[in-house]
Amino acid sequence: MRAQLDDLVLRRRAAVLGVCVGMQMLARGSDEGKRPGLGWIDGHVRAFRSWEPARRLPVPHMGWNDVRPTSGTGLFRELDLDARFYFLHSFFFECAKPEDVRAVSPYGADFSSAVGHGNVHGVQFHPEKSHHFGTRLLRNFAEL
Amino acid sequence: MLRPRITPCLLVHNGGLVKTVGFTAPRYVGDPLNAVKIFNEKEADELIVLDIDASVRGTEPNYRLIANLAVECRMPLCYGGGIKTAEQAKRIVGLGVEKVSISSAAIENPTVISRMAEEVGSQSVIVVFDVRRSRRGYEVWSHNGSRQTGKLLDEVVRSAESLGAGEILVNSIDNDGQMTGYDLALAKRLRELTSLPMTVLGGAGSVDDIRRLIETCGVVGAAAGSLFVFKGPYRAVLINYLGPALKEDLIRRLAPAPVEQP
């Protein structure tokens, strides 16, 4: 199955959107487990508990938080002002390449709440549970 | 900024939605799926649905109802009622529910919290404590307030956190259905006891009650039943929620001053 997925995403460049732990699976690896991730986006998944800015904040990071995209195009078309999404997670994606960060959200400090590289996209929040903001994002993904 | 959550809490009894007072006298207020559709339109922050029959009757969670709710719900959903095992929790999360809540099972057999956290992740395990005030402090009751557990809130909250709970919800039996305000001393106590996200339920009768809770606890879940299913002094049944302008106003008052961007 891994070979088929790699073929679909890396060679045939099918658009893929990872949601929540689905975004975390795009990384090379995670503090949460020992086995490697898909490695489609260069980065590692860390625990908020081990990250100084969020060390004293409640974990999981849970609820509606601001999402500030780096650009109001692509996945975030018409979502560059005042967008809010629902989060529920204890781990976050640390990108190796700054250009792969597509949006940030504040929790102690800014963390990557959306990542992207070519046809591969990931969002830490739940668009399917984020009312009209989420509907917009999913429509944007469908129209990429 | 992470926002406080304002969360309708719906009770399921004999397949319909009800609202109780002091955990008794359930009054029919409507159909669960219809209520979810209304809260979708109102863009509620999240939704809690508790089946108040399952644990008392010792029945399995109603998976068909849960699946229907999850499909309909465009906001995060927390489901509770009759969940005793990690396998049941996994099945419910698999139906598209973000959070499962346990109460009786967590008190009788606290290690189930760890097994559930391993199975579905801590972030999805909500532990609910129903409490009554007494001279000893806040005493925890189970099975819809019908059984005294002999335990105090302080000990069960610490134990639930150390076993891997992702959120604590505390429900005041004394204030249930009263619509006279949250038990703020209870909310404050819970904030001191745990560093987990927390939600308070029981007593909200107005937007001011929600404001006072947020002022007391900061980023918190403010859950309410009566407030969102009744309207007016005669408690006519009308599913309702805060309008976006009112909610924004409430949140903005509490927001810290924006940090200037370089």
C-alpha cells in the first residue's frame, strides 16, 4: 500500500489533504511513536509538553483558535482575514523548511497549523468541524 | 487567541431530548437530529450529547443514534452515556465523534481512562464528574445523581488527570436547571485542581452567567442545557444560541490587548 500511495502522491501528484493526525502523518516522524511517518513534508511532530512556549498551557490544545495563513490563495482563498478553526491535539508539526509553513496559530507562540509542499497539504485543525470556515477550506481544496 | 467555548449540552432520554432540574423531572424538548441541525445553523462552538438512560439501565451506547448525530454535526461533538470500555470508545470515535465522555465507569474503574487514552488518544477522553455540595466539599455522584460514590472532587480529578484524561467536565447537580448562574466556587476549585482543559455545566441562565464564568476561569468551556433550549420566563421550548455579534462581544471583552506586529 505504501508503494501505491507514494506513486499516487509523489509521481502522479494527486492532491492530498491530511487533517489533524493525518497532517502529522505527513512528517518524517513523531514524538508520539517510533515508526516513521510518510515523509512527504520535511519535518517532525513534537509534543506541546516538550515545547517551552506552551509548557505551562493546558494540553491538549483544544477549542477555536485563530489561523493566520501566509497567503490568501490556494487552500486559504478568502480565509486570510479573521479565520478560526477548531483544534484538538497535543502534538504539533515542526517544519524543517520555513516555506512549507502555510498557516500559523498562537499557543504560547506561533506553531504551524497548516503545512504544504506541492500537491501535499496538511491542516492541524478540523475543517469538517469548523462551520463555514471549514466548508470554505474544503471547497478550496476541491477546486485546487 | 484560543477562545472560550460556549457549548450546548443535550440530554437524550427514551430517544428524545429532555431537560432536567436537579437531575430529575425530565421535560421533552425535541428531536436530537433536529437540534443538531439548528445548532449547525447557529454555528455553536461544540456540542455535548449525553444519553442519561444507558448507564442507569446498563445498556450499550446507541450506536445508530451516535452515527446519525456525527454525520449531521458540523461542529465538534462529545458523546457520553453507557461507555464502559476502550473498545466502545474506539467504535464511537470511528463513527466520527471527536470526544467520548465517561463518568460512572471512570469512578468505578479509573484505569479505563488510561486504556481509552491509549486507544483513541488523551485528547478525545473527557471525564465527567457530577457533584453536589456538602460539608466535606464537592462530593461526586454517579448514575445520574442517584448513587453517592463517597469520593470527593479533588481526589478524582487528580487521579483522572494522571491517568490520561484530556478534559474534565464538572456538572453541578445542585444548580442543574436552576438558571441562576454557575457555581463559580466549583469552577474556581476545578481550575486550581487541573491544568487540563475544563468545562463547567449546571446553572447557566443568561449570557451574563457565561461572562462571569469566563472572567473567573479564563479560557474555559461554558456548557449549558436550559439556556439553549428554553426561552422566556415560562420556559417555552425554543432551541437557541448566542448570535455571532453577541458572542464576539463577549469574547472581545476578555481578549488580551493585541500584540503589535513588527
